[in-house]
Amino acid sequence: MVPDTTLARRAAVGVGDRVRIAAHGGARAYRVSGIARPARTVPQATMFFAAAEADRPAAPTGSVADIATRTRVGPASG
């Protein structure tokens, strides 16, 4: 996954770190593969997934409105 600079800073994560993303009653670990630097201010923190992974955290309707992340110090499992 690729967080934007705001989310990466808030979560204190960098390239190569693993983060757990929770959605729809489940959680999955993802490796941070880059940090997105938007050309202009974005009103909320944003993350991107590879096309093959993008549907996993999506709602049953196939769209994502909001995802909450929780960070902690130490390695993620899963």
C-alpha cells in the first residue's frame, strides 16, 4: 500500500514497514511500498493499493468511503 505523506507522518511509517488495515470485520497486513506526495493539499489522509489488492478492503458495493487505521510500534503479523 502507498499512504500519502500526511497519513505516513501520522502513522509514523515509512517504505518497507508493515501496517495492518482493518475493514469490514477483518484485518490484513500490507507492506508500505512508497509514499505519495500530492501536488496540492488533500482534505483527508489517503492510501492507495495495487489493483490486485484494491478490492479486499472495499465495501460490498465495490467502493471505499473511509478506512480507519490503527498503528502501534513493533512488527505487524499476518
